[in-house]
Amino acid sequence: MDSLFSGAAVKYAMSDPVQLPPDKEPVLRVVPMPADANQHGDIFGGWITSQVDIAGGVLASRRARGRVATVAVNSFVFKKAVFIGDVVSFYAQIVRVGTTSITVNVEVYAQRNPSDIETVKVTEATLTYVATDQNRRPRPVPPA
């Protein structure tokens, strides 16, 4: 898997154009602001991580028909930097449903340069959520 720091990722990004998934709707779409960035204009990884958790949680909560809690970040790869003003789209897909848990893959894309839009895949992550009851105890995920 290529990461932000691997030469292979840079070579891949330069040779193959990326598009938003044509057959999916984003779970979340956000524009990061200056308060979300470091002194160089790069968006903090923690900001992206929290948005990924929100996007995954939206889908898991729909499937669980109620409250969920994040119990694991199974994988998280930053592939490219996100900048102030990028339109950041979060696409989520449920990959596993257990007795009380739901595992979600989240792919994140940034669109930049409005006059000649460039789309880049910036992050991939897999998170696991557990369905919880009103006392915040694990509960069974209802049938689909």
C-alpha cells in the first residue's frame, strides 16, 4: 500500500488521473479552513482522522439503527496532503457486520484548483464500530 511518504505513491499520482467514485454518493463532504491547518497550509492529520471517524460512524449508525462507538482503527493510510480550501469527500462502505460490530472502509478524495479541477485520493482507512444501547453497553446489530 502506497503512503504519502513513498516514492511509488508520488509516481502513481503523477501518472494516473483520479476521479471520484462514479457509482457512489459521499457520506460526508467538507471544506477544511485555516484553523484546520499547520503553518504551511497542510491540513492536520488529526482533523482528517476525525472526519473519517465521523463518516464511518454515520454509515455504521444507519446500519445499527442507533448509537455506535468506535472501537478500533484497523488501518489508516495518508496518501497525499490535504490543503486549505480543498473539497474533501468521504466515501464509506460496510465490509463486515458481526453480532455487535460493524467494520467500515472509508476512502477520502480531495478536489482542488477550481479553474481546472484536480482530484486526488488522499486517505484510506478501515474502522470498527460497536452498536451500543442507552447505557452505552454493546448490543446486537439488528438484521439488515
